[in-house]
Amino acid sequence: MLESLAAATKALTPQSGPVLAQMQAHGLIYNALLAQSSLWAFVENFRMFGFLCLLCLPLVFLFKRVKRSPGGAAMH
């Protein structure tokens, strides 16, 4: 992380000076960290819901099959 902070600071120094460049570099790294953590949270939620769907799958076999009426018309 220190290497990426130093590289970002070095790249931003010519445009904004050393003090502001370091603050901007911290902001860039913080925003990258937020983006990565948001993506990881999405992946974790996706896995959790997938696992819950697999756990609920055996419940489908406990339901009774619906019998159709002889006329074929659906009942409301």
C-alpha cells in the first residue's frame, strides 16, 4: 500500500504540489478501497442468497401437486 501511495503522490506532485498531491493520493486509494469493498459485499450477498436458495430447494418436494379441474378452466 505504501508503494501505491508513493507512486500516486509522485504522479500527482507536478500538477498540484507535494502536500496537496499526498492528500489527493490518499483520496484515490480510499476511493479504490471503497469500490473494492462494495464489489466484495455484492459478491458475498450473491453467494449467501445462492446458498439459501439451495437450502430451500428440498422444500419444493414437500408441496402437493395441484389437480386440474375436468373442464380445464382455472379457478380464481
